[in-house]
Amino acid sequence: MSARFIIKGGKKIAGTIDVRGSKNAALPIIAATVLTEEPCRISNVPRVLDVERMLSILERMGGVIKREGNHAVTIQNKNLDIEALKSDTVKQLRASILFLGPLLTRFGKVTMRYPGGCKIGARSIDTHLTALRDLGGHVRLGRKYFSVEFPEGTSPPSALTLKEFSVTATENVMMFLSSIPRTTCLKIAASEPHIQDLAKFLSKMGARIRGAGTSNVAIKGVRTLSGASHRIVSDYIEAGTFLLLALGTRGNVRIKNAPISQLDLVLKTLIANGARINLNERESVIETRGGIEDRDFTKIQILPYPGIPTDLQSAFGVLAAQTKGATLIHEPLYENRFHALKELTKMGARVKILDPHRALVYGPSKLKGVNGITIQDLRGGAALVIAALIARGTTILYNAKEVERGYEDIVGRLRALGADIEKV
Ligand code: EPU
């Protein structure tokens, strides 16, 4: 049987919680280390399943990984054998696609297994492949594997427009272009904080990147990138998750290492709706004092950064179930990300899924504990953990491992806040 969380809800949530390094920054930065044969030291790496899987794929390729304590690694990729990209592990992790761009600069041709299936929408790797094709790459699609090749002498164009604001496609292209010794303009680039962090790392390696964090990025590559040392940025999605957890449970929580300026619209939306929050930007601390007033949100509009992130959509849904009136949740990005809201109805929430991209949540609802909540995806799982902490009675959530893909030691850290949660 899959691992379960058993949560007794209704306990007082209070205390301090530390935000760890960003998973979605660590993943591309680990991939970027293959751009050089020199050692790279990365600190503030979150100890989560997705990061462990990414490191293990690299190790299978011949990367040498030395760990220092729980959160730092030194990686050196001298002799790599990319046959390992045909293994099953690649299939388990969607982010394994991030190896493609940087490895192409080293090998010219990469054949790999299709990366992991996606439970939250029909995400394909099409944006990545179209971009590489537009840069002059030859793409071949097989049943189990696909390959991309840049024949000797390919001269990529000086400007590239992505098909959509794709986060990992932006990262793949930025890594690829960092080794091309000329300036390329990337348009329709995604601008999430993890992309900005990757750009910082690539700059330390020797590339010159301007405009990261906007939709127009200029990348001046160099033929030989060098090793670099980097501290991963704090995870704004983790900070946002803890914030919504604290407000939902009406807790008094001090969230440390919170990247406040990356949560502008999240904070504005919450504060405008009566959330009692103190912000200390200088010390990167967010404090909550007892929840959110009974006002309704009316609408939660999900958008690429700097909009309200899709990765917080399900948790906002849980909070909307605690506030008065109807909240429209508009999720334009994924077409299968309302699973958590559906599960929430088992706990007593009133939710109407209007279509794959819009849901109405009516509140306030008194949530009750239920044995038999299924976690489908990482962020939906975190939202359901929040719901179970709010609910009266015991909730048993199945497929707990999903949450561990992205939240380090979630059980220990929530217990330290007073939560009654265990994993069995
Ligand atoms: N999309 C659009 N229009 C756009 C941009 C995206 O419709 O302009 C759609 C895409 O078609 C896709 C979805 O939105 O269905 C996400 O697209 P994207 O390519 O940006 O996603 P990704 O790069 O595969 C990363 C994160 C996800 C996060 C998304 C969106 C990593 C490793 N993964 O995925 O994180 O949800 O960006 O912000 O960075 C997670 O951490 O749990 C997670 C799923």
C-alpha cells in the first residue's frame, strides 16, 4: 500500500517555519552543471525526492556528486555517458528534460527516454522541441525515445520566439545558448524566480544574460563555461504554501527566509481580503495572526509569474472554502489541476467544476476528516494536507510520497508547528 498521511485536524498551529531552497531552481541548476567539466558547488539545495532523482540520473551518467551535510553538493561532470538517459528513471521525473539543452552543447546529439508522464495536464515537451528545431536542431521522435541533433557547423539564428511562456523550455534554451559564443534574443521567455536564479548561476559560469525575469532575454554565451558556486534562492511556492496553511488554520506562524517580493500578488490578494499578515522585508519574514476575515475572494486568477502561481491554485481553493461567498478559480494553464478541489468535496467543501479551467468554490464550509483522500500531484497534495489540518476529525490521505517530491521533511516541520500529522 502507498504511504499515507494520518492527520488529526483542528490543532492549534503556531511557531516558526523556515523556507528551504527552491526545488524548481535546484533542478535546472543541477542540469546546468553539465555545461562544464569543472566542479560546481550548490548550497541551499532542498532535500526532496525530485532533486534526489535528478542527482541520481546525473550520477548514472558519470557525474561525481559529493554531499556536504543535508543541503550542499559539489558536482563535477568530467566524463559523462549519456546512455543513462535511456533509463526508466528519466521517465519518473518530468524535469529530466532539463538535461537536454545543456547536454546538446556537449555532445551535439542526445537521445533520451520521454520524460515522466504528467498527471496535471497534457503537458508535452513540444515547446522544448519546437525551440530546438527553430535553433537548427534535427528532432526525431520514436516510440520510447526521441533524439535531437545539431550537426557540425549549425549556426543558430540570433533571435528565437518560444511557443508559450514555458518555464522549463525557457530554462533549456537559456542553458543551450549559454554555450553559443554570440548574443541570442529569446522572446516569450517565462520569468519565474527560478529562471532568474538559473540566469544568475549561468552568469557565474561565464555567460552574459540580460533581462532574465522579463519576457525578453538576451543571452551571450561563451564556448567554455567554468565551474561556479551558488546558493539556491528560497522557494516562493513553499513560502506561499506555508502562508496559505497558516491562514487556513488561523495560526500564528512566523515564516522565515520568505522571498516576499516574489509573492507580491499573492500577498496583495490575501491582504485585500482581510488576511492578518505582517511583512518584514528586511528580515524576509512573514507573520500571520489568526487567519483571514470572512470576506470572499470573488476571483482567483492564475497566471504565469508574476501572477498568482498555478502551483498555489489548489491551496487557494482550500482557503476559498473557508471564506464567505463564491470564489471563481480560473486556472488557464493546466487542464487537469482541479483534482484536489474534487477531493475537497469529500471533506464537506462545496465546489463546482465548471470546465477544465474554471471552478467555483462556495464558502464558508466546515471541513470534516475523511478516510480516503487521494493525492494526485505534489501541489494538490499540499493543499489537501492544509484541508486536513483545518478539518475536524481524522483524515487519511493516500499517496503521501507525491508531497515529498517537493516539500522537505513535511511531517517533521508541520509537527514542530503543532500539527498532528504522521506518515505510515
Ligand atoms: N501554458 C500555457 N500557456 C503559457 C504557458 C504555459 O497554456 O503561456 C501551459 C502549458 O501548456 C502547460 C502548463 O501551462 O500545460 C505549464 O507549462 P510550463 O511548460 O511552464 O510547465 P513546466 O515547465 O513543465 C514548470 C514547473 C511546474 C509548474 C509550471 C508552471 C519545474 C520543474 N516545473 O513546469 O512545477 O507548475 O512550470 O509554473 O519548474 C511543481 O513544482 O509541482 C510543478 C508542477
